[in-house]
Amino acid sequence: MRYDNDLDWQDEALCRGLSVEIFFPREDDEDTQALAKAICDHCPVRVKCAIYALHNPELEGIWGGLTEKDRRKKKRNRNQQARRDRVREQNTGMLVP
Ligand code: SF4
């Protein structure tokens, strides 16, 4: 899904009106994190929310069902995959005249 700065999706957020504390738990508070993730699982704008958070690394808390740690891991995996793709592309280019 393409990223844009449009935040209209937040109008449909399932977390609207819920306690902010649910989505900004301490890093060791696994129960609250699980509750937030369960809410996100049913949110109609989860994908847009996650993409927004992945493009705004300064954000804290749980967005799109992802904790900060989840987002860092996703970003790391995405960067590693991009590096592997570049190497594969370069190697393919060397084989094809
Ligand atoms: S995915 Fe979670 S954090 Fe994002 S808008 Fe929905 S309920 Fe809120």
C-alpha cells in the first residue's frame, strides 16, 4: 500500500475514545500490549495505521498492532531484503550480457 500524508483514516480508528494508556504501555507491560494488539486486530484501518507508523519512526506506542520494537524489526528485515535484492540484481546483471 502506498504511503501518503492523508490522515483521514484516523476517523475510522477503533482506538478513538479509548484510553491512550492502552496504546502507550511500558515496554515490559505485556498484558497491556496484548490488549492494544487485540484491538488493532479488529481495526478497519490497521494497515494504514501501521504504514503511517513505519514512515514516522519517531512515534512511540502501538500503531497498527505493532510496538516500537516490532516496527524496528520490520524495518530491519525490509532493509536486509532490499540489500539482498540489490545484490541479486547486480549478480544477475553480471550473468546476462
Ligand atoms: S490499528 Fe490500532 S492504533 Fe491504529 S488506528 Fe486502529 S486501533 Fe488505533
